[in-house]
Amino acid sequence: MLQVGKGRVLRIFIVLIFMVFFAGCTTNTLSLEKQNSLQTIKYSKKEFDNISKDAVLEAIKKSFALSNKEKQFQINSYRNHILIQRITLNYFMFSSVIKVENWLFELEQKENKTFVKLSIYKQDRFDENKKIYYEKKYHDILWSRIENLLGLNKKWLSCRGYICSIFSSNEPSKDDYIKDVLISQRKAKLQAIIQKKIEAKKAKIKEDILKEYEAFLDFEEKDEEIKKQDEESIKIKNEFDKLIFNDSKSLKKQKQSDTIDKKLDKIDTKNRI
């Protein structure tokens, strides 16, 4: 009887495992179908009058940085686009699914406008061709926060519901707001940087030229000093130099002669012994 009871319990346990497993798969499928049935958009666009592309890029990165306390976002910034990703792992009974959430911003500056296109979508790590797009409200909160950081609106839009698990409500401090956002301001700033580099380059070239010709200038000064001397002084100096030269040669010869005499004396002493 005891053996029969154990077998029945084991069978019930196995049945429960399968029920939980298939329930998990069904729930996952339904959630995906529900998400696809919502009013999603593939992309949204914004135009920023007189705002530079670099300022918009800074505002995008700052808006995600303020919600990145747990280091959940990977921010990949380039010259004309920025891709932010968040990787999530969903566990089931006998499997796991890796999802990648993407925020792709494409930017272009023409004349006095910056054009930005935003796409938000989720991908399966192992099936990147299948994309699940997000609702408009996810776009709205980002645009609102970017505009706030650029000083175009005064309200920092807070998150609501599930969106709070992605974007926190951390409000920016006064140091977080982007400075010199206008295209004219950025051009003036760039021009000042270029001018500063040009002046530094000029100063370096001037310094190199002075060093290169410093020896030549010294030679010219010495030559002028020689020309100022009278003929008698030059004659005396030349004779003195000649005398010194001859005396040094004479001393050298005397030294050599003394050395030879010493060697001969040593040889003569040995022969006598």
C-alpha cells in the first residue's frame, strides 16, 4: 500500500510540472500577442529649430544616464546616430529567453535645423530579424525629457506603470542641463577652439625658428665684434695665438725627448750590471 501511494504522488508531481511548463509557454505567447495587438509605432521624428546636433546628442545620452543608476543601459554613441540597448533574461521552467531592447536615434543637421528619428523595438537575441515595436507613450516620454534638457520645456515628465522599470523619475539637477545648445553658439565655440589651436601652432613655429637661428645670430654678433677691432690688436692676438701653439708643440717634443733619455739611462744601467 505504501509503495502504491508513493507511485501515485510521483505521477501527480510529474503532471503538475508539465502543467506549469505549458502554462508558462502559453502566458509568454499571449503576452507577445497582446503586445503586438497594441497600437505600436515603428518610429517617430522630431525637428529642432536652431538646435545643434551635438547638443541633441548630449541631451539623449543625459536622459538615459539619469535612468542608468543600475547600469542597465549600454550607450553606443557615434557621429550621426546613437544606439542604447538593454539586455533582459526571462527564465521559464525548462528554458530561458534573452531579449534586447533597442533605442536607435538617427540625427542629421541641415542648415539651421537638426532632424532626429527614433525607433524603439525589442529583439530576440537569437532571432534579430523579428522586431517588436513599442507604443507611442515610450516615444513621448523620451522626447519630452530631451526637450527639457535642451531648455525647450520646463516640465520633467515622470514615468507611469511598466515604463518606470525602464525610465526612472530621477529629475535633472541644474548641472545636467545642456549648455550652448544653439547652432550659432556651437559654431562660435568651435571657432574659438580652432583659433586657439592656430595661435598655439603659430607660437610653436616662432619658437622653433628662434631656436634654429639662435646660433647664427650669435655668430653674426661675434663677427661684428671682430670687425670693430683695429689691425694692431688683431696682429697682436694672432701672434699670441701662434706663440701659444708653438710653445705647446715645443713642450710636447721636450716631453718626448725626456722620456727617450730616461729609457736609454735604464738600458745603460742594466748593461753595466
